[in-house]
Amino acid sequence: MSERLTEEQVAEALTRLPNWKLEGKQIYRRYAFPSFPAAIAFVNQVAQLAESWNHHPFIQIDFKYVVLRLTSWHAGGLTMKDFDEAQAFDAVYDETWPS
């Protein structure tokens, strides 16, 4: 089981994920896509990755936008696993839909 991060550790980890924001005990990011099918394709990739990590995000789909939220409920807040997974989700997004 991963240990909950301190506020200082969370702030430091967020510096490596500039597109993610802190809200309470969660981090979140909103991703934009060219179409609804592209958004769903991304969610399918996220689902496979999350399942392999056994760490599942909250997923919100709104047409061409996907919001992912991460927290470690068992730890009562954020752990490094949340930040590592956020970085992995960003890599999937960047590889498939580069700016």
C-alpha cells in the first residue's frame, strides 16, 4: 500500500504535471479531442492502463472532452501512484494526439 503524500510532496509532484490541478484530495486534468470517437478511444486506453495498475480514475466524458480525477482512497489522499498514473495518462495522450 502506498503512503499518503504530505502537502509539500503533492506540491512538488504537481510541478512535474503542469496540466494537472489539485482539488481537495484529488488531482484532475481535462483533455480535449478532435471528436467524440477520439475521446472514447482515449478512455479505452486509460481503462486498459488503469486496470493493469489496479488503480482506477474517476472518468467524466463530455462530447470531445475527458476529465480524469485521481486519488488513493485507501490512503485517504494522494500517493505517488496517483502522480505516476497521471504521467502515464499524459504520455498516452501526447503519443496519440500530439500538439
